[in-house]
Amino acid sequence: MDEFTEHEKEILKHHFSNTDKPVFVITTPKQVDRGALMSRYSRSSKSMRRIFLDEFLNNPSRGEEFYERVLVEYGDDSVAELGLVQVGIEGISQIAIQSIEDRRIGLSYLEKSTRYVRFDQKVDGRYAYYRGDDIMGLKYVDAYIEACDLAFNTYSKSIEPMIKYLKEVEPIHSMHFLDSSKGVEVAFDELKSSDDVKMAEKAYESSIRAKALDVLRVLLPASTLTNVGVAGNARAFEHLLNILLASRLREEQSIAMMLYEELREYIGPFIKRVGSKHGESFRDYLNSTMAGITRIAGEYLKHDKDDGSYAYADTDADADEVRLVDYDKDNDEIEAKVVASILYEHADASYSDLLELARRMSREDRTSIIEEYVKHRANRRHRPLRAFEIPYYTFDLCTNFGIFRDLHRHRILTMQRQLLTVRHGYYKPMEVIDAGLEKEFDDCMYKSKEVYELIACREGKPLEAQYVVNLAYRYRYLIKLNLREAYHMIELRTSPQGHPAYRRVAQEMYRAIANVHPNLARGMKFVDMRDYSSRIEAEKRKLLKLNDNR
């Protein structure tokens, strides 16, 4: 390990976490220098700290020069992954945010919650929904505003009645809370400490409010504005920018241009190709492909221009939420492939030889190996190892758009989705019916449907019509995932604190996999198949846990 003079150490301490250990954090302020240092590292016999002193300290432009040469001139994409940035994007619609979160690799997202944040506030006397120039220039813009205002009004006016109803069906006196003196949960009326009572009341009020907002969020239209934080590497941001710039929606193009201007200040060299002939060529490819496939789809699917629908369209509001449409049909063969993969890391033989060995095994022996592979899992975070990435399952889902937003956060899978429409009916929470809010809910849905059809069919703008569709409307999308990711998704999404609608979807996915591959699904020990009529208890426990950790 290098030795540094006292003067060098004094300099280095402003750019690295230490000067005398083989493991250190790079803290030099300029993001472009951090990435360039790591890239330069791979082509030098010097240590990184010595490279910094020799090449970067007295050359403030060294990082930019490096990326200008390596990234722009030579097209070495991997070095762009060394530039990291965190951004905030505010005031964007539910349509735009899904396009952003479609990028699965290299970016992480945290979005404003519709469960814990009320969306009934007005800004300058107006609800916060998308009013871009493309929308305000529509022929039916007045109908659009009327429908969105109705959705927000219905949402806002329903909050207090829903809270009142939830308190009636699950009063605080029927629940249990922690007695700090005993270390166990007791009935609310048995709490002695005033602090325990205050904590219980706070948890109860928060859980009731969260439940109410969770039930009513499906009233919100896709035009609802939200905020998202995005963290990731420059290569992923470059791809995101190109995708958004190539979008057919003006909102997404506008987001891309603003994001590009902000990122240029901090990771400019990493994303320079967005504005070059390479970026333009990629966007031309995307647009040409989309135009060609749109034309072909219209021919093969027999587009009916009178109502904007397709002859090959499922408009059945009672269509299955979950359908397993593709999987390995030969149960013995897929088990043999998994067993061969399990053994592979412990053998010297080829995969082909191990597969033949697994095929010759008895079913009991294969089952025993598979069981050993998963039997030591103590909780859902103990995910199966990589052999379970061999089997794949393709699901055709038709859930409300709100549930899609939750499942969309899973990224180790392939997801393809259709445009948001009103043609598959809508989801109505049972609590809305029981609370006496059904008529207002239905009126809101009918109004959105009417305006959607005006914009999509009469005006011929199905892309822009998406903005008026409520989150309650059913949405069709395709998910292809491997068994390992299925374990993660299904066990997570069936947990008690999950939304009842996506818990139901995850439970159906589990049943489908267990039905075709029972041995492979048997290790999903943390799937919760119980039906929780209310999530208030789960919300209460989560909030109490958060308070305990503060």
C-alpha cells in the first residue's frame, strides 16, 4: 500500500475517507472526478489515491477530459455507470411517472405516497392535476376539467365519512395495544399509563386515516400530480432521457428537457450523447419502430375507427384478474433443470451431464434436493438462491391501475403494458359500498368514462385520454418473472399490511404456480393466504413499530 507524506495526507483527507487503509470511500466533491478515477483505476498500476495526486489534483478538468475521450469518442458505455446522481422530479402525472419507473436497471425510485398523504389540497384554488398545453388545447378540455374536478371533489368529500365509518366498524376499544409496563398487548381499556394511551390513540388515528386514504385513492385520476425521487447512474439517466424525449406525450418530453438541463450541470460529460447524433439516431429508431408497429397493429387487430376499440379486445369487466398464460409444461423436466442448476456449483461436470443425471433420478430424490435448497429459509427475506431463476412464468393481469402502480415497483421481471382505458370496467372497494358512498363513486366513474370516450374516440387522442381515467379502472399488463422473483414478490405482496386488492392478486399468482409446479412452490413458506377484512390492525402495528424505531 502506498505511503503518503503528511502534506499529501492533508490533501487526500478532503477527497477520501482515509489515507492509510486498503478500503476507503471516495469523497472528492465532483461526481465526474469520482467516476473518472474509478475508470482510470482499471488502466493503471498506481493506487487510486496516487492517481488522484498525480493526475487530478492540479488539473480541474481531468475528469471531463477523460469522459470526453472515453465515453463520447469511443462509446464505452460501462464507464457512464460510474457517475451517480440523485434528483427530485415534482408535479408530474401518474402517466408520466409510470414511464419514468418503467426503467428497471440502474435507477431507484421513491414516490409520494397515496396512502399516507392527502391529495385534497388546492393550489391557487385548483386541484393538483395535469393541465399541460396539449390538454388545455383539446376540443373537450372543459369536459376534462369537469371530470378531474369531480374526481377530486368526490375523493375530498369522502375522506371524513370514510374515517367515520371505519371508526364505527373497528372502534379503538375493540383493539389491543402495547402495555409498556408488561411488555405485552392488552385491550385499549386496560391501558394504565397515560403515555401508553396517547401512543395508542395516535397509532389508531393514523391507521384509520391511512386506511381511509388507501380505500379512496382509486378515485384519483391519472392526471393527479405527484413527486418522485430518483437515484441512479448516468448511463441509466441517459437512457431515461432518450426514452422521454422520444415520447408521444408532451408532458414527458418537457420533463426530459428539464431533467437534461439539470443533469448537465452535475454529470454533463456522462449524458453528452443525448444531444449528439447518437442520441438522435436512437430516438429516431424508437419513433420509427413505434410508428411501424402501431400501423401493423391497426391492420392485424382490425381497428374500429368509430369507437377507437379493437376487434381483438377484452372488454369484459369480469375478466380474470390473474391468468397464468405460459410456463414450463413438463413438470419433471423443469424440476430436473432446477436440480441440475442446484448441483452445478458443486460439481466439475457440464450442465448437460448434470441434467441427464437429474433426469435419471427418481421424483423422490429430486424433491429431496429441492426441499433442501429452501428448507432453511427463516423469513421472506431469505430468498432462494439462483437455481430458482431457471423456471419462468408469464401472467396476464387485469387489475385496477392503482394495483398496477404497486406491482410496477418490482423490476427483476419483464413487464409489458397497454394504454390506460375505461374498457375493462372498474374496481369498487367494499368499504365504499358499506360506508354509503357508492352512488358518488359510480357517478365519478361514469363521468370519467364519458370524457375518456370523447377524447379518445371523438377527438382521436387515446394517449391524452389516459389522463382522465381514475386509478379504479382495470388495466391490462403482462408480467414474466422467474421463480426466485416470484418467491420475493408473492411473499411480500401477501403480507398482512398489504392492500387487499394486490394481496388477492399475489395469492392467485401463488395458487397458479403451486398448481402447475407444486414441488417448486412448496418452499414459499411465507405466503399469507388469510383474508383480512380490515387492514387497520396491520397499519396500527406498522405505525407502532415506526414509533419504536425513532
